Amino acid sequence: MPLREVFAVFAMAAVTWSGCVVFPTSPLPRAHAVDADYQLIQEPDAGYGPIVGLIAGAARSVRMTMYELTDPAAVNALIDDHNRGVDTKVILDAAFHGRKTNADTFQQLSDAGVEVKWAPNGVIYHQKTITVDDATAAVGTGNLTPQYYSTSRDAWVLDRNQADVAAIAATFDTDFTTPPSGRAPDATPAPDLIWSPQARGSFLQHIDQAVTSVDVTSEELKDRAVLSALDKAARRGVQCRIVLTENPAWAKGVAEVSAAGCSVHQFPDTKTGLYMHEKILLTDNANLIIGSQNLSTTSLLENRELSLALDNGTAPGLVAAVEATFDADYAAAPAQ
């Protein structure tokens, strides 16, 4: 059975028992690793069946914050949840492209009786999370937009760490109920969570503390502080590798870090080729940031965003799997 179909079967087999989502116990390929509290879903390999299956398997509650939501399967799963009596709440981005992209979905959910709200106009809600039954939170790098599923390098992490899940749910509740103020409300902290606004410090700390290696995948590479930190890391002898999709908007940044010694590989920007949308920062093959933040000033300091900070102690299989995917993409992308 093809891998995409295998994951679709796994997702639909995830059933609700005593209010908890039960995940498959069969061994998964290394690129889709499962640790005690974290499960990696690597896109485009896995398909989005596991994410839709998580939504469809809700027994008590679903809280979704999404930058772009146009997938009919996900929308219908939310409506079905509501119709089954599941407490279903959704926040959709209204800034930047959000209101135009999400308008039809907002209307469809609203017409069906789902509690859906626009995020504040003045703040980009680039976060991609789905919290189900206060037991599992899916934290993603990609949006629920099917036109990009087959070509976009992305990842989701199914997070069952209860401190993480509780903080993500609490932040959603704050965002859902707080009147707009021109800035995202303060998020609920947890040790493994990196929230925007004010995420830059965590990213800089990871880069500054790197001893042997820094590996980066991002859709954007233009935050001055991050570029400076990568420059310094490379000049002190840290192996620095970066995988991007070509874009003139960060050509200057690419040139800067390349001059410092970073090895930058870039896929051509085509409609059918692999597009690097995933956002990871992996240091020393051991410490991983993965989530919605791009390496741009807006993303790190202004938007509502969320990434997970994991390591070989909390998620060794996941870190190894992300590293393996990065290595494959780095080898496949042309060097600059």
C-alpha cells in the first residue's frame, strides 16, 4: 500500500476511547517517527489524512487557529464535529491574504453553526494548530490548503505533552475572547513552546549556542538579527546549512550568510517542484525548533505564531527523522 494511503488508514483508525485519541501502535517509517509525546507527520509524503482524521475523531472539543483554511475535507470534519455536539471553535486569519482566502470557509462554518471568529485585522495570525479533546494538539508548518499539498515540504507534530496542550488551549481561549487591540494577547507559556510575538530571542539563543552544526529550512530568510547570528556561527566554525526555495526577496541575505561560510542550497521556484515551506531550525543534530515561524522580523516579533522546541531528550525519533528529511532535501537542492 502506498505510504500516503497507509497514513490515511492510520488517521481514520485513530478512534476516541474514554475521551482520548488513540494513535496507531504499528511501527512507522523513520521519516514519520513516534516518540512518547510527539508524532511527526512529514509532508507531502504522508498526505493530510492524519490531520483530517484527528479533527474527525474529536469527542468533546476542537480548537483550531489557522492562517489559511480551504480544505473541504477539514471544513466538513469541523461541521460534522459541531453537528455531533462537539464544542467546535475556529479562529481564521483576517490580515494580509487571510480575509480573502478564508472568506468562503468562514461563511460555510458560520452558516453551519460553528463558532468561528476572525482574528484581529491588525495582526497576522500565521499560527497553524488544532487542539482536540484537550489531549492532542497538532502543531503545523503548513496550512490546510489542498492546492499546495502535493508539492509543499511541510510538517505537522501531533503533541500529546499535557503542559503543551494545556498552554495551546489556554492561548486559544484568550485569543478567542479578547477584544482586538492591534497586538496578539499574551500567550500562555510552556517549556516546549515558542510563541510569537517575541520569538526572536529563542531562535537567536539556539543559533548562538550551537557548537557543531546549524541546519535551517524556511520559506523566508530576511530577519537581520537571525542573519547576523548565522553569519557569526559560520565564522566561528559551526557547520551552517540552509535549504530554501529561490526568491529575490532574500537574495541579499543568502549572499551574506554564504560569504560567511554557510552552505545554501535552493530549489527553483516552479509550480510542480518541491517548495520549501517547512520552518525548522536544527542545531547540533539535537535541538529542534519546528512550527509556523519564518525567519522574518514580522514573523518573529509581530505575528501570532507557534513553534515547538524539542530535543533528543524529549523527542529523539522525531529529531532524527527531521534531520534525515533535511539531509535528503539538502542533497537534492542545487548549491548556490
